[in-house]
Amino acid sequence: MGAEELESGRWRFGHVQFDEANGCLTVAGQAVEADRSCAALLAALLRGDGEPIGKDELLEAGWPGRFVHENSLAKAIGRLRQALGDDGQRIEAIYGSGYRLTGPVERLHGPPPRAGHAGGLAARIRARLFGSRQRVMATAGALSLGLGLAVAGAALWWASTARQQATEREREVEALLTFLSSDLLAEADPYAATRQEQSLRQVVERTAATMDDRLRGDPATRAVLHRMVGQAFSGWGEYEKAVSHFDRAQVLNTRLHGGYARQNIPVDIALCQNLRLAGETRRADRICLRAEQVARSMGSPLLGAARIVRAKLQFEVGQYDEAATALAGVLADSEDLSPAERADAEWFQALSLRKLARFELADGAYRRHLTIRQTTWGDRHPLTAWAYADYGDFLVNSGDFAKAERQLSRAQTIFDATLGSNHPESLSPAYSRAIAHLWRNEPEQARAILRPMLTRYRETLGSDHFWTLYVMGELALAEAQTGEADRAEALLREARRIGARVLYGRDAKAAYFHMRWARALAALGKVDEAEDERRRARVAMDRGGFMPDHPWRARLNCLAGQIALARYDAAAARQAGRACLSALGAVDKLPPTYPALNEAKKLAGRM
């Protein structure tokens, strides 16, 4: 490799200097942190030589091998512009195409270290140590003495390692206390000269904005602070911001300790969790697996937490059987689990068992989850609210609407008091109520809930998030059933377009969406498209490993009945209803209130 190739990744423009080989970015002589995506985007723009770079090419450069929405690219460009300071305005958006870097750019061509210089240095060292017989003997004696000292030093090193680690922890705590005293604790001092009335949110945002500069020489403390700030943004439902801070903590820890160090296990666990919540499940899969592998190889006490967070992701992407199996293993080794970890395991075990139609086992897991949350946190904590909310959603799915409403009301009260009524997670009980309205043939009430919810989820989570996709499908059904055909068709077009990307390779997850889209299309009278979606649902169930007696397979017959009604074929609808009723009757321990039972009876003419 020639010198030109070695130096090709060093650039300068305006007040900016960038070395893409190590991601080192300086602005006006000051080092600036840039996350991996921003550094990769900057390298791609620099190599573009002023020409427009398409969005697809930039997405691949910034997030290689991952599906990422264009919103992530726009946000990363925004962060990069901010990092570049005044020179950030040189990143120009090309409407409908991508971005380019305008203005002159200089590629640096400083000479690499010369081999001759290194060789000359080595020759001088050899001459100094071995140039004569006396020097050889002196060198040998020095080496013998050094070896003896090394052996003795090793024993002292082993004895002092624990003390050094404790000293380092004390130093980090002291640095954190000093920093937080000036940012957070000072707000409690009414006599402080610089005191301002600020919310906790403002204090955290100020901390996030200043900590990298003020603690530039202390990367270990910065890593801890990025974790703390990431947890704060996660609690506010701003998962992409949380991911950004956990990413920075991971980068700092990797530079200090290596990519597979114990310090990165809790960071990877938090990163996996927030990537899942942000909808970046494909990247989350790699992070979750790494967290579990490193925790297992090191015998870390965080192994249980790593296994649980990975199982939660498996549930999210539709790997229900894998999630249930993994969580059963975690719960079997529950002696080392904290109450919070045991609650998490029971929670997602219940969710997975529900998807597998093991209703009785799921009910028990939901109840255990709720009991642990109540015992651990009381009745005024968001995690307890989630326990009520998901148990209520399960009861809606089972058709016990009255009992479900009691659970959902408790959840909503706690969410409103703790997270606020507009928090993305606080909308969960209302979504379950909307589903109940749809099952009870009350589409107007469902629509009133789902319209503002969709707006909120688009704002906070983005259109390609699974939660948004769920709401989009249910709202399309409600709009179709209330005669708002144009709205319903627009929602279905958008949902099916997004689904083609985010559901690819996730057959168990996709089966649900294909069924709901088929139902909405049947309500619109688009019978051929509805039948196509019903076929896709059946294929997805086959690929996803659904058992023959799973109630969703029975509901494919009910869907056939709805499509037959849209064709005005009453005889075919009755036949499909009888098939649906018979198949549901074969499901083991199906709740007698299961909503599809009533649908099947109506189609079969038995109600």
C-alpha cells in the first residue's frame, strides 16, 4: 500500500479537520465527539467531492447492513451540522435526492513515519546494548535482574489491583459528584449566585450539552454520565436520544477497555432495550446477542438481565416460541434474579404465551408479574401501570371487556400521574380500549381514540415503528367501518408499504398485520385485495411455525366469511363461519369469551 492510500482518509475544510481512519474530528483546534454514524456520513460526503450523495448511499454508509428510516438520516445530518459548528452549513440538502458538502476541501498528504528512521533507531539500540562483549554481559545481567523484579512485581501487582480498582471507582464517583454538584445539586441552593428556576429536564439537557467539553480529559466519567443521561431520555420516551447517549458511552468504554469489556455489558443491555423501543430492532439484535455472550463469557451477574432483554427483543420481532423458551430458562434459574428482573421475565413470558395461544399459562404469568410490581414498587409506579395495562390488553384479547376496563383504568391513572397523559407509553391503555370498541362493533369510538394516537406516535416514534404500524392498521379498519373510505385506503397504502420493509423476515409478526389489513379491505369491499392479504397471512403462519390448532388459523376462516359477505355471497359466508367455529372449538382451553367466537356464530347464522 502506498503513502497516498495511507493518507487518503485525512481531510481539512474551513475550521474542520477529520481523520476517517480513527473517527477523530477537530473543529477550530478542539476535539469534537462524533458518533459512528455521523463520522461515516462525513467521510462519505468528503469522498463525494462536492457531488450530491443519494439518501440510499448515505443510509448504507451510516448504518451498513441495517434498515433505517430516512428520519434517522435527517437527524444524524442535524447532529453532524451541529458538531461542525459554523462549517455545518456547508452540508447542503438536495431536494428529493440527498446531501452534498459544498466549498473547497483539502485532502491532507503529510508523510507517514519513515521506515528508515525506525530502522536507524533500532540499529542504535542494538549497538548500545550488544556492541561489545562487556555490553552483552551487562545487558544479560540487567535482563536477569529485570526478570526477578518482574516476578516480584507481579505478586505486588495482583495484590494492588483491587486497591487500584477501588481507587478508580472512588475517583469516578468524586468526579461525578463534582460535576453534578455544579449542574444539578446547585439548583437546590437558594443562595447560589447563578441559581435559576429550571426544570429537571432543562438541567439534564444542559448537562448533556456541556459534559463532553467540561470532562474532556476524563472519558471514564463521561461514559458514566452518558449512561445516566441516556436513562433520563429513555424515561421521557425519547428513545433515539437515549440511543445516542448509550452509543457514546459504548464508544468511550471501547476506547478505554476494549469492545468486549465488562464495562460495556450494562451499556449494551440499555442500548438493546432502547433500540427495541426506538424500532431499530435489526441493530438491537446484534447488540443484545453481544451483551449476552460477553456476560456469559465473564460470568457476569448481569447475565440474567442480558438474557431477558434479548428475549424481549425476540418477542418484539415475532419470535414468540424462542422468547418463551428463553424466559422459561431464565425463570428456572431465578435464584440470582432481582425482583425487577424476575418481573421483567414474567412480563414477557406472559406476552409470548399469549401470542402462542396458551391462555391459561399466560394468565398466570400476568398475575405473577402484577404481584411482583405491586410488591416492589407499589401502586404508583409506571412499571406497575404497565403490569395493569398489559393484563388489561390480554383480557381484551380474551373478550373479558369488563374486567379489562378495570385493569386499564388503573394503568391510565398511574401513567397520567407519573409519565403524563401525552407520553407514548401512557397511550397504551387507550389503544386496548380501541381494540375492545372494534370487537364490540363500535368503530366511531375506536376512531376517536386512534386518530390523535396515530398523530402522536408519528411525532414521537416515527411512522415505521411497530406501535405506529399497529395503530395505523386498526384505524384503517375503524375508518372503513364508518364509511371513511378515502382515509382508510390511504392508511392501508401507507401501512402496507411500511410493512413490506419492517416485517420482512418476521413471519409470525407479519401474520397479525396481514389479517387486520384483510379485514379492513373486506370492509371497503376490495375483495380481491382482501383475499390476497388473507393468503399472505396463511403463508406467514406456515413460515412462522404456528401450530394447526392456533386460534389465528381458525380466524382465517372467519376472514373468508367477511370477504364472502363483501361479495354478497351469504351461503359462502355461513360455510366459512361454521368452519371458523369448528376450528375455534378445537383450540385447547380457549376462553369462552374469545371475541372471534361471537363473530363465527354470527357468520354461521347461530346468533
